[in-house]
Amino acid sequence: MKPVVNEQNASTVPAPRTRRFRVLNRNNFDARVDAGLFAHNHIFPNASFDGLMFETYGPEVEHVREVAKQHPNRVMTLLDGSRSMMLSHGYHFVNRIGYMVATEDVPFFHDFKI
């Protein structure tokens, strides 16, 4: 982290940590689905998000955990944010709504606000 120099008192303060989010609207989401970014839920085909979301319990979460062990860059968690939902990279437990599994590794910086 690069320090920020405060000109008034010549002290250094650590730069604030920021996370970059991309806004994911229905068109962007549909484009990613059409491109085959997310795998369909083979355990429960009528799942939320057009059959793409894996639940947080039972055999669906067990499948997500197995994928996360073998390919951690393929699991994304749908989180309940304060103002919107967010699709975040990785396996998260707090504020989770469900999981999505990508068909290939997703770069770490791709978190999406929905």
C-alpha cells in the first residue's frame, strides 16, 4: 500500500483501501450467462437466477465446497449488502444468499454489484 503524504503536517498516512466493483445489471448478467461463465445447478435445475444459484445448505453447498477446494477461483458468493446484492469472488459465509460456480477461473478483482 502506497502512503499518502499530508502536505499540511508532512506526515504520511496509509492510503485508503478500495475495492473495485462492477455494476452488474440484467443485460450484463444475461451476457455472462449466454457466454457460459456460470455453470447451471445440476442438483436442483429450477434454482434461482435462472437455474444458476446453489443454495447454502444440503447437497448444493457440499458441491460448492468441493469446487472451492479444487478450484477456488471458480466460486462466487451472492451476498446481501446494505443497499444492493453483491456477487463476490470466493466462498463467503456471512450475509450469503447463495453461490454461483463459474465454468472457468474468474480473475480475483471481478466483484459485481447487482
